[in-house]
Amino acid sequence: MPHFVVDYSDNLHELLEFQPLFKALHDYVVSTGAFPIGGVRSRAIRCYDYRVADGREDFGYLNLSLKIGHGRDMELKKEVAKNVFDILCEWMKPITDEHYVQISFEMTELDPVLKFNKNNIHPLFVEQ
């Protein structure tokens, strides 16, 4: 954890370059000291079937979800949520300056009893 999941309208596909966004998000959350680098992952999902507002073809959307593990205090979660949204909006600015786009973001804290993980990447980042 954390996991970043972007879903976005197909009409934005040619305008988006996700690797710079993912790098900025990963660098930021790791810099807080609250999230180990070995658990951070990001993905983007292109949505072909969607409707925005009244259905105009030039209206787009992009939604970022951040899933985090249980146990961080509310102040940290609020700070991280605000900064992640700021990073997202800054990355989207060249697009929103020229196109109509709805941007949304939400952070979800996963229930520790109902979440399962197996990750053999963590040991690669343990300081020795």
C-alpha cells in the first residue's frame, strides 16, 4: 500500500502521459515516511463506455482513487489527500486549460481484517 488507480474517459487517452504522474505520486507518498516504497503501485484504466454531463463528446473525466492500509492518523491522511489532489491537478493543468474535464479524487482506508496481501518486493527495499 498505497495503490493509485486512475480511470479516465477514452477521449483523453491521446492527451495523457501517466508515467510522470505516477513518479510524482510515488515520490511524494514515500517522502512522507508513512508508506514503504515496496508497496506502492499505480495503474490506469481506460474507460471506453462513459457519459459526462449531457453527453457531449468533448467532455472528459479522470478519477484517481488512492487505497491505503489501515492505521495512519487523520491529520496525515488529510495532508496526503490534499497533496495528492494538488499533484493530480497540476499534472492535469495543460489538459484542463484546453479541454472540458471533470477531475475527482478519493482516498479509501482499507479494513485490516478484510484486506489480504502477499508481497515479496518489500525485502528488496529494506535498509541494511
